Amino acid sequence: MSEIQSEAALWPPPEGFIQMPSLVTGIELYGPAPEEETEEKTRSFKCPHCGGVTTYSAAERQLTCPHCGRAQRVGAEQVGQRAAEFEFTLETVERAQYGWGEERRELACESCGAAVTVAPDVLTSTCAFCGSNHVLARSAPGNDLRPTALIPFAVDQAQCQAQVAEWLGQGWMHPPELRNMRALMDMTGVYLPFWTFDAHVRAKWKAEVGTAKTERYYQGGEWKTRTVIDWNWRSGRVHLPINDHLVAGTAQVSRAILGKATPFDLHGLAEYDPGYLAGWQAETYDVGLRQTWEIAREEMRERAKRACYSDTGSSHVRNMQMTTDFADERWRYVLLPVYLASYRFDERTFQVMVNGQTGKVAGQKPVAWLRVWLAIAAMLSPGACLGLLGLLATPLGGIGIVGLVVGFVLFVAGLVGTVILFQKARASEEA
């Protein structure tokens, strides 16, 4: 036994194996060594030439030092829609990375509740979402999921300001003073959180589908025709592959404004690298994976429902019944770039957003209601005046009746235009 033990002592275990506890005396066990848990190092972005803090330049598409002008590329690959996706399993969530991968501080707005992260040297800021300066700085938590990809800013501040200035000057129904607004010259670039979802939606439908046909019937001593609907029960199936269905992971921005500032071209997605965040704010998601997936499923069901109605091949459908199944569901967490600003006009606060990838502008603008009411009066007055003249001329016979009918038609057209104009004006303020 001693010879065996001495030989075993000279035998080296394979690389990556260590001695394990043995329940049998004289028998030595070896097994794979457990993986060492290494704490991920956070990155800081210092200029290797002068030591200054570098920022990501949207104009140059690389990290630049504002002190010495030295530039360096971000090492992430542009992957587009090939960006990593995950299945809905506990294992994938456990394997996901957390935190931002760099040292950042969190700014929490006491007014609207928005929370964004910034570089550690930024201690105070004005909230980009509501314009409040009641902002608290604290250490950024590291327990949120890390984005798998993002679209880098491609529109710089100069382009953004030009786009907003042009947008403010558009539209006759807005106060002319907006053309001279300077409150939006310092818009804040923020990466907003979004979730994308893929799924194969299979829907079964059953409904009464109508077929229009013309039939003749005899009435009052003559033959006439009429259109009738012949109803029959039908059923079918649709398969709807959905790719990159986008749902915002933030409740701090107006969905109406966000909808007008989209779309984003997801072919521009790059692998997440903290370098893209250097010098920019990034909002922490406050609408999580589970909640956004329920929103996405409901929106996918609506798309499937429209596909089922289309599958009937008829515009006459009633008693539609549908069941849906979801398969191959996948998700990813991404950051998308926008510029935000809030401005005050006539004691009211309005929000403006610029798509940081395309430069598209959306937001709220005050309405010069006096101009709107004058336009409404101009649309209604021709019909009202002509109708009144026709009514007064009714005793004259045909001329009065013609004037009355034409006036009525013009007045109805004016009412339609009034409703459209009023809705457009309200939407401009409430977007």
C-alpha cells in the first residue's frame, strides 16, 4: 500500500482537475476545478495622451478627447438584427450580464421620478424629461440587466439644434414667437431603454363571413334590384412570424411623442460597449421584461387578429372567434438614442424629442387659438351666409332653394374641416 501511495503522490492530476474528498481510505479522487468567480472590472475613459475624460462623438463616430483632440475607435462590432437574443428561461436571465460595465452615477429626479446614469464626474443636472433641477446624485445600482446592443448617436448637437429650429418655425397655427425660442439649444442626449421581441404567432379563426350578391325582386308593379349578404360559417389559420417587435422600457416619455419620433433602423445596432455611453446619459429601465412582454403579446394578438380578418377574404365579417399560440419567443434589451428637452411657453411646459439616429423631430407645440378660431370662422361663414341668403330667397322659388342646398353642403363641409383642424390643434399641444 505504501508503494501505491508513493506512486500516486508522484502522479500529477490533469490540468484543470483538483483533489476531491474521498469516502474510502487510501483512494484519492480528482475532479474538475470549479470556475473561479472573477469580479468584472469597470472601465473608465481617460485619454491616453493627456489624461482627460473622453466622450463619444456622434459626428466622428468615435471616442474623442475635448482637451487634446485625440480620437480612438470603439471596439464594438455593428451587428444589426444579428444582435444577441435570449429565450424566456430562468437560465438565460441568470446568465445575462448586469450593470453598465463602467463606473457611472445615477441622477434621480424628485419631480417626475426619472432615473438616468451619467459619468462619475457629473454631480448635478437638469432633468431631461421634465426640466426640473431637483435632481439627486447617487451611486448607480448594478442589479439591472445590461443591454445587449445599442444604436450609437449619429446626430450631433449642431444638427439637432438646426432640426428643432426648423420644426418650431413650421405651422401657421402656432405662435410666431416660437421661431425665436432659445430654450431648446441645449438638448440632452439620452439612451432610452427598449425591449425587442421575436415570436411565431399561429392563430386559428372561425367567423361568419358574408358574400354580397344582387337579387331581383318585384315591388309596386316593377322589378327592382337590391344587394343582400349571404352569411356562412368559415374557419382558417394564419401564421405570423414577428421579428423585433419594439416596446419602450420607460414610462417617463410620452408614447405619443415617442411614436412620432420613430422608427429606428435596427440594422444600426452595435454590440453594447460602455464607450458609446461616454459623455451621454442613459436611462435605467422602469418597465421590466415581464411587463413589456405582456404589452408585446397583446400587440401581437392585435396583428394576428387583423391577419385573420384579412384571411377571410371579405369585408363582411361578424362573430369572429380567434385563438393564438406563441412559439420561439425571444427577447433582447437595447438602448436607442434620443435628444430630449422641455421648454416653457405661456406658463406651460412642453416636451420635444429628436431621434438621435435619423434626426426626426416630434413633440408638443403651443397653439395660437385666436388664429385657429378665425380659420374655423372662415370655413363656416360661406356656407352659413349662402344658406341664410337661400332661406331669405325661398319665396322666389328655385333660386332660393338652390342657394339653401348649396349653403347647407358648404356648411357641412366647413364643419368637417373644423373638426379636423380642432383635433389637429389639440393633438399638437397634447402629444
